[in-house]
Amino acid sequence: MHPEILRELSSQRGAEMRDRAHRILLARTASKLMRARRRGLSEADEFAVPAIPDFADSSFLGTSTDDRVPARHAA
């Protein structure tokens, strides 16, 4: 078989497998959500965003304006 045809068939097969895996994941997720809702646990598995520590992002520093450098905008 010609290498280009083989490569195209392999690419097509890979895309089909990824699509199938995605559909299976969606069905599994929907099933879990429906089961959780029946049990009254609809909000228990929601993702909670963790707090960002001050040392990682300086936007949570104190409220004093003395520490801040004023922005210089071109007019």
C-alpha cells in the first residue's frame, strides 16, 4: 500500500477513535450527573477554584495605596 494512503487511513482511524472516546466520555459524564441529581448531590462534585496565594499574584496585597506605583498612560 502506498505510504500516503496508509498515513491517511491511519489519520482517519485515529480521528474516529478520538471522536468515539469523546462521545463515551460525554455519555459517562451525563450518566454520573443524572445519577447525582437523583440522589440529591447535584452541587457536591462541582469544581471549586482554590485561593491564589499573595506570593503568586500581587493583586491581593493590602489596601494601602503607598505601595502601589502609579500607572503612566500616554495621552
